[in-house]
Amino acid sequence: MAKQKYVSVNDYLAQSTHPLNEVAQALREVIAHASPLVGEHIKWNSPAYYFKGEMPPGDAREYKRDLVVFNFNRKEYLLLIFPNGAEIHDPQGILEDLFGDKRRGMKFSSVAEVKQLGKPLKQLVAHWANTVGT
């Protein structure tokens, strides 16, 4: 069976039957409004957020433009993956080394967790978006 192709994040979330869809909506609000430099689209068949400003030339395989990608593979939590998370200045220590490589992540299982970590997450994404283009 072929994977569903989604046109937009709105489309994706409207069609999602994931039990934590409300958590995804809350996270979307935080991330999408972190900075005017943050854009959203569907990448790797999930909502993803990227730096939409000018960038110096670089290797596309380094995923420098990618800020954070949603992962809906678990029912008990929603995972945010920061492809270059090891490079992010994280003074609050909210990112976890879940993969043993340069990626970092955050797990959310409730809207209450999003409310609790929303401000530091928004600050982290805004700082990262402002850093990527330099």
C-alpha cells in the first residue's frame, strides 16, 4: 500500500487519526510562530519546519535548512526530531540525544507538556532559525 501524499500541514493534520493529533496541533502553533524565518511543509511524509531565508552554499545532504520534523511512529508519544540538534545551543537542556548521532529529539505525550515546554521550545527554534542562515 502506497503512503498517502499530503499537500500541506493543514491537510496532514486534518486527515490524521493519530491519538496525539491535539498535541501535534499545539506543537505546530509553537514552532510555526517561533520566527518569521520558519516555514512549514511536508517532508518525509510528516509535518516539517525549515529555515526559509537565504543560506550560504553548502552540502544539501547536511540538512542545514531543516529545523525540526514531526515523527508519528509511536502511539504513546509524538517525537520532534531536530536533524542537526547537536549543533543547537540548548541552554535549557530540553533536547535529548535519542539517536546517538547529530540528531536530537523531544517526546510529547500531552498538551500539558507542550504548555510546560512551549516557551523554551519556541526560544530554541527561534534561535536556531536565526543561526542557520549565518
